[in-house]
Amino acid sequence: MIPLTEAQQGLWAQGILGPEAARAFHLAYTVEMRGPYDHAAMKRALKAVTARHEALRTSLQDDGSSQVIAREG
């Protein structure tokens, strides 16, 4: 387990205050795709991106004490 940075501690604190406070850090946007959708290709692409970026595999402990980075795959 890895200790949280000061910035992560702040985000964790926002998260426990409730959904309204946590939403302050959410960015929403829409992507319109045209043409045939290949579910398997999208799944492979998302797995590849997740495998390359630890931030997408990182979660915080419920008590805010540390972060855990899931294994690739």
C-alpha cells in the first residue's frame, strides 16, 4: 500500500463529505460515434489504456490511509 499524497487526501476528504462535494471534480462530456460499433475492439482498447496508466487502476482505502494500484489485466 502506498500513502496518499496531500492532494489525494484532499480529494478523499471531499469524497466522504458526500456526492455533491465529490462531483466538483467530475468532468462530463459526450462523444458521438458513427458507424458500426465493435464491442470487442472497444474492450481491448480500454484494457490497453488501463494497463498503461496506473492512475486508472488506483483506488483509495475506505479510511483514506493509503492507495492501492490494481495489477494490469
